[in-house]
Amino acid sequence: MLRVDIRELQEGPVRTEGKLRPDDPAFEGLDLDLAGPVSVTGQLQATGAGEYLWRGQVRGTLRGECRRCLTDVQTDVDIDVDAAMFSSDPEAADDPDFYPLLERASHIDVRDVVREELALAAPARLLLCREDCAGLCLSCGADLNAGPCGCSATAEPV
């Protein structure tokens, strides 16, 4: 359950746990190719009047292409969220350290935190399939990881 009824927090911290499918609306508009569901675990607690703290973990797998040889690459994402603050205080609405809540909010949904953390953790450039990836021949396009291509071009990985 990644959406918590605020009334539950009156009794103490509430454990949050769930999986978000790659097609979940929380990921809409992000240019992420998720290889499977994103696992989310954590704990939400009240910290004051209208303020709440969530700490948790976000785990998933991103996929794409090696930037040198274009083979399929998968990279695991394992994010520890140390402190995500939610607040119904109107003055906190413009503070980037807080997730705003309506003054009379009845629920807190941590999916916005998951979305932001995944977007920040995604590599700006896709990773290499391996550190010593030789890439493709600039002349004939052969995969140089399989060995020399035999053409006369001197290839340098991109």
C-alpha cells in the first residue's frame, strides 16, 4: 500500500510496501524503459501538525542500449530515500524539499516520491554493456567486441 490514510498515522508510523508496474501513471512522461515492476518499501510517520516524513527504498531495473555497440543493457536501480517530507503548510508549497498536501488532505501517496527518485537516478547516458566495450566499426558497422572486422578503417569507440 503506497497510499496511506492520514488517520492511520495517529497510531504511529505506517509501513508502506508495494510494486508499481512499468505502465503505472506515476511514470507517465518519464523517458524510462523499466524492465519490470518497481518495488517500494518504507515507513511513513507524522512529524508535526500537517507534516509527514517518508523513508524508504525503491528498486527496479532499467533497460536500454549500450551507447557503444547498441546491445541490450540492463541496470539495476537501488535507491535509499532518506527523507521525503510532505506538508500541508501553504508556505512549504514552493519549497522543493517538500511534497505539498492539500490543507484537508486525507491520504498521502508516496508514488510522487518514487517517480522523482527514479527520474533522478536514471543515467543521463546509457551505460556500457561492459567497461571495455569496443563498440562498432565506424566504417562497416561490425561489432568489434566479436573481434576485428577486417575492413581497413581504424575504429575508435564512441
